[in-house]
Amino acid sequence: MRMRSLRLLVAARQLCAGLKQTAAGEPLGARSQLLRAVHTSSTPGPPVTTPPPNTVAPFEDAFTKGQRDKASFIQVLDLFCGRDVRRRGHIELIEAALRWMPQFGVEKDLEVYNKLLDVFPKEVFVPQNFIQTMFLHYPRQQECAIRVLDQMEFYGVTPNKHTYFLLVQTFGKLSHPVKKYQRLLYWFPRFKHVNPYPVPLHLETDPVAMSKVCLERIAADRDARATVYQVTVCGSGARVKKLRKPFFHSIQSPDQMSLLGDHDPSYPVIVEGPFPLWLKKTCVQYYVLRAEPGATKKLPQEEVDPERCFYYPLQLDLDLERDLGEDLTFDVDEVEEGPVYAMCMAGSGDERTLGKWIQGLQETNPVLAQLPVLFRLTPGPQEVSLPAREEAESPKEEEEETRRHRRMEQ
């Protein structure tokens, strides 16, 4: 300890002697720099931002140029893959491609999704030991691959063996994208045929065919009868315009016909709508013919003799014991709704077209001629598709029509 303290004293004495010598011949600025160099470290400078030699171009501009189809979409991916062996910027490209896929019409194409997974560099993100596997080796790349599989799940695209080969070659067998792939292959076949009323893969462009598909999905009875009516409407104005035919597609089951036959004449039948119905990305509107609760005639119920069959009674009054753990304190509001007699979809949702629908239903339901009809139409889109536009009139003819209407009102 003594030797160490002596060495420190000698070093301090030499330092003070050097400072005295420089104080006489050097200016104040040099002296302060010397003291700063003795007591502190060098002042760090600003960070040098040198761009890499091959910077990645913005990918949004690559997708906006050219024609938007499958060939041009794959061409952008091929240009990126052939540009750099290391595939720098592949995450940004894949995320931009996922956003642009619906606009190119390839959101349900399995080949394009496999092409996106092929953009990842191969055998770079594979973990080398179990610790890397546990702690999500290269998390950003794995999350990007999971987003690709999530979009496949959203659009109902089932992966194949080539998808599995690409994921294993890129991330390994124990990675999270491979687990996501295995879950998709487990659940997709189970839920593929669960829906008894599946939506067609390609929807009809004809509004009449579209309305038939929609009404068959709404109707609960397979024996329901669908009928298409056409109404010819003449255009207004001084000269004769082109004729247009707004349609209305009606559906009614035998049970609904029997309920309508038992309707009480003192209550009106109500035409309500439009109500929205979504088929994938297409929204259509439908109307219903219904009645208020209690509008049907109350038929006398047949009394059943309890001694009619001794061994197999027709009615059983059983008081089932409930468990003490069941909670019976909640209340359920039971709302009684009236019966629905028929449904339709119309090309034009005005009272005139729906009145023609009621007249068409009178052919199979004569009781409608004796019942009052009440229309409850809400404002909003009331058409399956826009009818064909009539020829545009000249401004002089429009002014004459407006003047004629004003004179009639006066």
C-alpha cells in the first residue's frame, strides 16, 4: 500500500510540473483543451449516415405502374428476386404486395401466395439449436410469413405441399409459420362442408339470377316456389321513350300459403323493407310480406285423451329437478314476431312495383284480394341493381315538362 501511494504522489507531482511549464508559454484555449483531455474523454461527433450502395426502391410505385393483372403482379416479384441475391427489403415488398393483391385480383390465387413465400431468402432463418427455436429466431421474418398465411385463411385459400416445402426451407420444421400451416390444414377440411347453404364461388352478374340465389338462401323450406314477374313501365314525357322492365322475384312456401289463408281479415298485411343481405362483398336488398302478432285465426285445439294409450302417454308433465348451482336470476325478454307470408327482391323498390308483387301473389293466394295492405318502406338503397338509364333529354324539353307540372299544380 505504501509503494502504491508513493507512485501516485510521484505521478501527481510530474503532472503539476508539466502544467506549470505549459501555463507560461501556451494560451488559455490550449490549456483548457489539455485539462479536458486529462479529465474527460473525447467529445463524440455526429453520426455519419452513409446510404448503402444499392438502396431499395419504393415498392408502392412498382405496383402502381403497368396493368393490374396476375402476370404484371408476378413480374414485379420476379424483378425483385432477380435484382439482389440477398433479397434485401423482402419484408417491405411482401407487406406491400399483400395490400395490393385485391386490386390485382389475385387474393384467392394459391400460386401467387407461394410466389410471395418464395421471396424469402432460403436457409438463412433456420434455427441452429433448441434455444433459437424457443426464442423465435428472426421474429420479424416469421411474423411476416404468418401474415401471408393469415390472409390466405381470410380468403379461404388452402395451402398445399409446395407451401410447406417453402416454409420448411426458409424457417425450419419447428418454426411458427409451419405451425400455422399445420393448423390451417387441420381446420380447413373440417369446416369446408359445414355450411348447408354455401355461397357460390362465382356470384351471378345477372340481377334476376342473383335474387334467386339470395331468396333460396333465406327461405327455410326446400319446397318453396320461386316466381319471376316482369312489369312494363312507359317513360314519361312528350315523346315515347324506351320501355324498361323492372323485375321482382318472389318466393313462398306451402306452409306460408296456409298461414296466409288463416289470416284474420280485420288485420292488415304489411310490406316491409328493404332489409340488407350480404353475399361476400355484394349487398342486396329484400322485402317481406308479414303480419302483426296475433293476426292469424285461432283454431280450436284438439284435446288429447290422457288415457288413450296407457303404456305410451301422449303428454308428460314432468317436474325436472334443477341443480342448486344453476343461476335462475337472469331475465329473458321474449319478443313475439308476426308470421312472414312471402319474400321478394325487386329491381325497383317503389310502391308501384311492390303493388304489382301483391297482385301477382293473388293468383296463388286469393285471400289477398280481401285484405288491406300496408306499406312500411324505409329510405335507403332499394334496388338489386341500377336499371338501364334512359336517353337524356334536351334542356328545352325538361323546361317544358317542369312548366307543365307547375300549371297542373296551380
